[in-house]
Amino acid sequence: MITASFAAMMMAEQGASVIKVEPIEMGDPMRYIGASKAGMSALFANCNRGKESIRINLKDAAGQALIRRLMPDVDIVIHNFRPGVMDKLNLGSEQLRAINPRLIYMAISGFGHQGPLGSAPAYDPIIQAHAGMTAAQGLGTPVFIRNLVCDKITAYTACQAVTSALYLREKTGEGQHIDLSMLDSGLFFLFPDAFMNHTLLDDDIDPQPLLSDLIYELTLTADGGLTFSAGVEKQRNGMFKAIGLAALIEDPRFKSTEAIAANRDDYIALISQAFLTLTTDEALQKLQAHDVPCAKCLSLDEVLSQEQLVANKSLETFDHPSMGAMRIMKAAPRFGGEVLTPGGPSPSHGEHTDVVLARLNFTAADIQSYKAKGVVA
């Protein structure tokens, strides 16, 4: 539900005209997940800004014909049906690209189009488990990242691949078929650091601790907690000075990452006790004075109120025509130093069916006939 919607929303934020094709009955199931108002969820609104929504019965031959009629004017088709579904709907890549050879066809699946899991259903936690994200947290037992991380990683990967295909089309005039799996997207994202110890295959490898075992720790203080990253010697020495343990700078047990790994229990015990003598604010001030990367772990409310987001002009509020006042996070890229203007409001179910069909030169009588037959709504 998330991958194609989120990818297309990011394209809309960067100027694409996006038509969202929804089933006639309920529409996108994401409309009904989580906090909602006027029949539309915040999750749906966050993933579908700036789109037009049309309701078409894709199981009906006439509905399929309507989609094919759109193709001469379409640059990109993106879907996340299971492999084979679009072919059964007569909307497969070969069929649509025969109509428009310049078409870029992005087919997103959970596991890929081949292999034992090719037709298996997939949601984000399923892919996290298969990609090793639950194992990579380094806590001894599998732990999920409690966020739709694989869905969104796949969406970003889809955008990058489509952009590359668009560039190739500008050079050659040819469209492209792209297959993209959530499994490959998630593992590619995870691989550089989480699979460091599974990359070099010879017998004479010098093993080192994983980054997850070194820098992802909550450090308790007298009144709360913080996190810091002392990944290089200068930062580590700055940390020792900040917490009153400057003598440890010359201690051979802590002179290198390798030495710290060998004496990890002593290292953790000493710095943990030192941080407990400081409040969170005191510790942050001292660490910052020594240029050690550090942060208080903010609550969600604190995240939204931090001054850095104001400086970045990252957030915006606007009035949705049915959902009322909404806060949105703007697209992250800054083109020429400018923040992208957010797309229009997320559409109601089938809000633009008549408008899109009219653009295809259907008359009002044609549209009414299709509605009466249950082809569109």
C-alpha cells in the first residue's frame, strides 16, 4: 500500500502530474488506517498529496480499455500488485509499452518476479525479517524497526530508478521496464554496514566490531538520557574530557577502537558512571564544547518544535478542504537553495474521475453511461 503511493507523491512534489487509480468499492485501503477525519486518514494524506484520484473497475474490460486510452500521454506507470496481476488485467508492461514505446513501467513486488517467494504477499515487517533488519539491531534477539522503513526505502529506490530511466529516454527516446522488489531494496540499503562481516570472504580477514555495537547506545544521565558518537580519536578524547575522565586518554585499554572492543565492559562501566553524575543538559553542553556529536533523544512533540526545523523551513501547515488544519513535512531536496512547494491536498476517493475522462474527450453522456455500468465512479 505504501511503496507506489509514497513514490508517486514524491514525484508529484517535484512537479509530476499524478493520476491515482483506485478500486471502485473502498479505494486505497490506506484511506482507513490510523487517525482520520472526514473519511481520510493522515497516513493516506501524507502519501498522496498533489494527486488526482479516479475510480475504475479494472476487472471490467471497459475499465482496462480506459487505462490503455491514457497511455499515449503517460510517461510513467507505477504499481505494486503481485507479479502477474497486471498481465491478467491486460495492463502488463508489454501491453502498455506497445501502445507507448516511450513508457517507463515500474513494477514493484515484495520479493521479485521469480523464485519460491515470487508470488508471496509482503508487508513491511515481513521484508524486515527477510532482509535481516530484525537481526541487525544487535540485541541478541530479533527486533523490528517500528516504522515502515522497507516500504519507504523501496519508494525512494523507485523514484531514483524512474529518474534514471527518464534520463536514458531523453538520450535514446526509448522507454523502460523496471522490476523492483522490496527485499532487494531493503537489503541493498542495509548491506554496507550491517553486512560488513559478511562481505570479505577470504580467510585472512581482520574482523572488527559492527557500528551497531559501538555507536547505537542510550547513555543514561542523572535525570534522563542522551546519545553521543565518538567514532574517531579526537571525538573520543573530547568525550573523556567532557565527563571528567581525561586520564583515560592515555589508558592503553581505550587508545583505539580495537582496544575498546577488547575492553568493552570496562569502557562502558567507567563512562556510564561518569555520565550519571551529570544532568542531560550539563552533559550535552560539555560534549558540545568539545565538538562531540551528541543529542537528547527527543519526543515526537519535541522533534516538531526544534529550532533547526524552523531554520530549514521543513514544516508547513495548511487547510485541507475536508480534513481541516494539517501539518506536513516538505520534500527534503533543496533545488537552487529553494524549498519545494508542497503539492495540492490529497484527493477524495474518485474526486477527479470526471475531470480525467473529460481530458480523454469522453462526453458527459459517455461518463454517465460508464457510471451506470459500474465501470467508473
